[in-house]
Amino acid sequence: MKVRDHEKTLLPLGSVVLLKGAQKKLMIYGRKQIQMESNTLYDYLGVVFPEGYIDPNYTFLFNHGDINKIEFVGFSNDEEEKFHKLLEEVSIG
């Protein structure tokens, strides 16, 4: 998939993004995550790039609209496409 294909859709796992106002890139390793304390649903869960997971203090919840630049689009195949469609159905329903 090309970067422009993800302007309004969720990015695959492994995608690397730069958030608005940020200096450090994040790699996406989770999607549609709920923050338990506030019961808020976020589009993505990310870790700092290139370091990866360090500890819970270095994981970040964010939404698609928070992304300033998509640096790299992660791996996508038929299984990812099916999962993406399932996420869309759940979001609509």
C-alpha cells in the first residue's frame, strides 16, 4: 500500500510516523486501543523508533489525526486486509 492510501484509514503494524509537534518518530504496534483510566479509544499504540519498547512510560496512545508525517507504511497482506475490514465493520456497528 502507498502512503497516500492511508490518509483516512488505519496504518498497518510496523508503520513509522512522526506526530504533530514531535521530534521523535513512533512505530505502531497496536490499533484501536482503550486507555482504561479514561475509557478513551485511540487509533494507535506506538513505541519510540528506533529503540522500540523500553517500558510502559515510553508507549504512546494517539489518533490518526495526530500524525504529521508517515515515514514508513508497515507490512500488509491479505490477512491484514481482512483484519482492516473487520475493524471497519466493528467501528461502524
